[in-house]
Amino acid sequence: MEGTDGALTREALISMQVIDARGRLIGKVKDIAFAIGKAGISLTVESENGEVRNISWDDVQAASDFIILKPQPQATYQPQQAQQPQQAQQQQTTSQPLCPTCNRPLTWIPQYQRWYCYNDKKYV
């Protein structure tokens, strides 16, 4: 698992916040589920408004103090014209996950395969 130094127990995962790749809070882990006939686990996540959804462990990018999900491929319409540099830069910064502490964009450190917050000077 990328972003972890060791195994995570069920107790460690329960109540952990789940954040999507854009830095938005999805909810908190309520339970762990096993799919019969399939390898792997899924996380039962409850949002602040009470909605419950299952997230496959395969969709998790990193887990430490909280869980960050992998970016989901989105089918987007690309116009024929080239984007203006300012628009391209704005899109690049919005696709980065945000630090849950300071809400600033995180930086991916390939050497350690973890997200890093330069503002808080810590890995997340």
C-alpha cells in the first residue's frame, strides 16, 4: 500500500477521515467489509449527512492519519482550441489534494510515494 509504513488494523481505520484526491472530505470510516468471492476489502464510509457508501481498498492511494483516495478518471470534453496558460495552471492546482490541516495543496513526493505539505512540514 502506498503511503504507509506498516499494516493498519481495523481499530486504526475505524473513524478515520476519508478524503478524495481533490482534498474534499468524503466522510469517516464506519466499518470494514469483505466481498464474498472477491479478494480485498472495502471501507464502509458515512458522510456528514448520513449517506453510507462502500469504497474498495483498491481505490485508496494512501492511509496514515487519514485516507486519501486515488484520482478517479473523468471523461471531460476537451475543446479544439488550446487552453490558455492561466486556465491550464488553475486546473493543475485544483486536481491536487489539499492538506486537511491548512487546506493548501499537497505535493506528491515520488521517492517516498507520499503526499507532503510544505506549509505544515509533514507527510499526510
